[in-house]
Amino acid sequence: MSVTLEQVDVIARLSKLEFNQEEKSKFVEQFNQILQYMEKLNELDTEPIEPTYNVLDISNVTRPDELKPWLSQDEALQNAPRTKHGFFSVPKVIG
């Protein structure tokens, strides 16, 4: 797989960027180098490697979810400056 000058034109147009011919030629070369590197990586046998989202062996420091009592609707609304039909009432900010 390789990138052509026409594909760089499409990428530039979609990115709303303008390049001169020299820059486009340089991008073709750079994109092709990247793709060659990716093809080289595809040769690696990654089957025995377990998928991971982080290369570091870290664990989440958040607390576990626990079911706890919560406020009733009346308790939640008791300090509200305004309520309407059992909900908080706030001033309209968008016209």
C-alpha cells in the first residue's frame, strides 16, 4: 500500500489545508514511510500477547461502587430557592 499525490490532495482538501507541489511530494514520501513502518509492525507475532490499554502495571484507585441511602425528592428540594412540579426551577438563560 502506498499513498499517491492525488490522495495527498484529497487529504489536504478534507483538512482544509493548502500545500505547494514540493510540500505535497514531501508528504507523499512521509506517508509512505509511515505505512512501510506499519507493514513492518504487522509482521510481528502478537498472538501470545494479551491486549492492554496501558503499558504500565497500574490499577484504578477509585473506590468500589456501593449501594447507599440517598435523599428523597422532598429532602433534595428542601433548600432549593424555587421548585416547580417536584423539580428544581431555574431561570431561563437561552432565549
